[in-house]
Amino acid sequence: MPIITLTTDFGTRDPFVGVMKGVILGLAPGVRLVDLTHEISAHDVLQGALALEAAVPFFPAGTIHLAVVDPGVGSARRPLAVAAAGQHFVGPDNGLFSFIFRAGGWSAVRLEAAAYRLPTVSQTFHGRDIFAPAAAHLALGIPLNRFGPPVRDPVTIPWPTAYRQGDRLIGEVIHADRFGNLVTSVRALDLEALGPTSSLVVEVEEKEVGRIVGCYADLLPGGAGAVIGSSGRLEISVREGSAGAATGARRGTKVRVRKQ
């Protein structure tokens, strides 16, 4: 049976995640469930999309990614199932899958078929009543086109990127992880135009933070700098400390990279 991953903003205090797993296992008992994260900030669609973008490439073909960060639950927003790059994605049409639509090569349907929902659909818990059953039925081999009509105009959200400005590369903070590292919109490929990373320094809001090093341990204890993180993005770090606390930066804060 395929893998189904789960990504939500539900947390683990309430039984919501467990209930979704119960629905899936009731329909597809042999499926393998993987929790990506349930600690997305409440209603934060971009954070959920970025978490998926970082994780999806490491899962095998046939994986189904069930993602519920859904501030519009019960509204006119569409429930979707998407096929792309040999995997499937199930969740709300609110921009959560923007990184897929930007890449191209996808097909999507609106989840409408009553046969692949629970008999009663709550207006407040589509994760249980629509999305979990759809993911389970995909795992059972139901073709995408059986779930509903095609969707050719899915919702996308603005995607953080980096751009050149003279001899500098301009990006922004997009996420602070639990260690206080500031993940940015600057990718390793973006940096190539400026030269070797060892010759580059990073600024936050025009204040120099430090140079780009190979790993966190290359920084002095308490020292600040930047690394290329495991997702291929530039991260601003303080060794054994919090770059977020040290710089006061948060999502949207400008980041600049220049030659030393």
C-alpha cells in the first residue's frame, strides 16, 4: 500500500489528527501513515506550502500527501486532489499547493463524488469527511478522474523568491524553525551568480550578520552567520542560539547577500 503523509495546523492537543487517521485506516487498513508536521501556525497557508515543498522530494512515487491548513473550511473554496510528479496531493484549494502549480506538469480535480466522502459532511471538519476519505481511496487505486470534474484554475499565493539588485542578491525571511534559524527565500542556485559562497556576507535589514559558512559548527559559539540548509535555502543562524531573537527578524524581513 502507498504512503500517506499528513500535514496540518491542528497540533496534537485535540483528537483531529487521530480521527483523520482513523478514517483512513478504516478504508485502507494497509496504508502507511507518516506525520510530516501538525505544528503549522494556525491558518498559515504559506508555511504549510513551504513545509510540503521541502519534504515532498524525499518521498517515493505513489505517495499521497494529505494537507489541511484550511481557514476557509465550509466556504465556497474547492476541495482538491492533484497529481504531479508521480505523487498525489489532497487538500483545500487555497494556495497550499502553489509550489506544484508553479512547477507545471500537474492535473487536478474537484472532490465532489459522494462515493469517496463520508456519508455526512461537516462544515467544519473537511479533513475528516472529505480529504481523509479521498486520500484513502487514492491509496486503494481509484483513478483521479473518478473524484470529480477537472480544475484548471487552482488558487495560487505569492511565492517568495530572490532577485538581483546591482551587486547584491535580495530575498526575505520566510520561516523561523524551532532552533531559531531564519530560513530565507534565497536558494543555493541564486548565490552562484555572486561567486563562491565563502566570499559572501549576509545582511538583515542592511545590518551585517556574518559570512556564509559550511555548517553550523563553523560558527563560534554564540556567533552569527549563514549556511545553506538541508532544503537548499540560505539560513541565517546563531550557533547554539536563536537568529530570530538576535536580529528581531521575522517573515518578510529583507535579507541581502553581497561580496565580502
